[in-house]
Amino acid sequence: MDAAYIYIRLITRTSSPCFLFDKCNNNYYNSNGNYIRNGFIMERCKQIERSIITTYRGKLWSKFIKALKEYQLLKPGDVVACCISGGKDSMVMAKLFQELKRHSDFEFEVKFLVMNPGYNEKNLDRIKENLEILQVPAEIHDTDIFEIAAIQDKTPCYLCARMRRGALYKIAKSMGCNKIALGHHFDDVIETTLMNMLNVGSFQTMLPKLHSQNYEGMELIRPLYLIREKDINAWKNYNNLEFIACACKLTEKTSTEDDKTSSMRLNTKKLIRDLLEYNPYVEKNIFKSATNVYIDKILGWKKDGRNVSFLDNYDSESSED
């Protein structure tokens, strides 16, 4: 069979029909070769949703709920902007929020937001297609962030990230939201912790929630905080889904999840994989280290912009080796 086509079997109460999916043209055909779409998409979406609360209940759903409770990410009356970049992480987050809204009596509202920083047409079409497949009713807001960031010669990625965050806050607030939800997961957290130590010379991690400094009353939350990237990838592959990655116009190409680019984060991922060969608990221990800090065993720390040294109270405190 041509690699551009795949068979997908949908399990229903009455039958198990086979469909042919043309990956090149994004068309769907029944077993008789007749073109179909809407009915298939609805049934496929249901199957994707079922996989979250059945096959991946422990890996995705349970950890999503645990993070919400453990870090108190939601409060009654919250209006959350679920921010979708088009990648696998933000897309699965959108589905998890939909499941929460569907199965919980917790009083909150969720709105789905795609901030388009200037994606090329092919990437934007992929995002729209996935929104349709996953039945996520998102608002798409266009910006020219990629073009502005491209003017910056030295640190375009840093500028782009800052501008995107600000745009998300601004758009979300205009939509009546008091929180933005981003798709950072467990692996992002430990990689950030290690990157700060090795490349910045500081110990700081990615927190599960933050107050906005520039938009009063707004918060940022990370509901995927306890979810592993490998489990998101497994869910993606299980459901034959394809998402975009960075898709930055500076690369002048269409980006996919499997693109190999040289970056600090990818190098950190590799380092962690190498360390796992010697210690299978490395990932958990990096994560745990941020909740297991002994203040009296470090040289100094920063608090509210002020440097504090262990010498400040050294003569007034007793210590042991």
C-alpha cells in the first residue's frame, strides 16, 4: 500500500467500519471508496477523547487532575485561556480541559486561544486541521511577532518568547480571562532546572503558576506540570496525530515534531538521557530537588531582588558539619 494512505478502524456500538485516510490531501474515504469527512471526524474525535480517560488515564488524565489540585491551579469562577501553539503539548492540554469541563461540576470557564505569531500558510493550515479533528473551538488571533523578532540580530528567540507571552496575556484579558494556561510539561521543568544550573549558574525552576507582573489580576498556570513528554508522544502516535513544533519563520521551513535542531534544550535532553544510563532516578531527583532545598546548606540566595549570604547570620547561628 502507498505510504500516503493509512487504514483507521473506528470502534462503535454497532459496527467496526474501516476508513481510508489520504495523508497527502487530508481526505477520508469509506470502505467503498466514497469521500466522507464530517461523520468520520466526529467519530475519530470521540475515540481520541476516549483514549485520554481510558488508555492514557493514568499517564495523562490523572496527572492533569493531580497538578490542578496539588498546586491549586484552578479556583471557582476562573476563566482560563487555554493557549494553543499548535504543538502536541498545548493540543493535549486543550483536550484535557474539555474533559474536565465535561465531567466535572467545578465552576470554571475555559476559552481556547491560538495566537498566530506569523506562521506560514502550511503550518497555520495544519493547526486549523487539528482543531477540526480534535473539535476544539479556538479563536485565532494574528500578530506580526515573527517579523518583529527577526529584526533582532542577537537574541531573536528570547525577544519572540517575551513578545508571545505578552500577547497571550493581552489577548486573554480582552477575552475576559483571568488566567492563561501553557503546555509546559514535566520534562520542560527538569530541563529548565538543569539549564539554569549549567548555563546560567543559578538554581531556579519553572513554577506551576505565576502572577503576571505586567497584567494585574492575571495568572499563568501549567496544568501539564506532572505529565511526561514521552506519554504525550505516545498518545499522539496512538491516535495518528501530527502537530507542528516551533514553525518559526526565521528557519524558512515547515517545522514538525521530529525536526532535529541544535539547541540548548536539545543538548540538555541528551545529557539527561546519558545520565539515565547511570541512574534511573535522575529525572525524578532533578524535579524533587526544587522542593528539597536546604537554605542553611547553600552559600546564598535572592529574595525580592536582594542578595542574601550565609554569612549574614553566621555568627548568630549554630551549625554542624
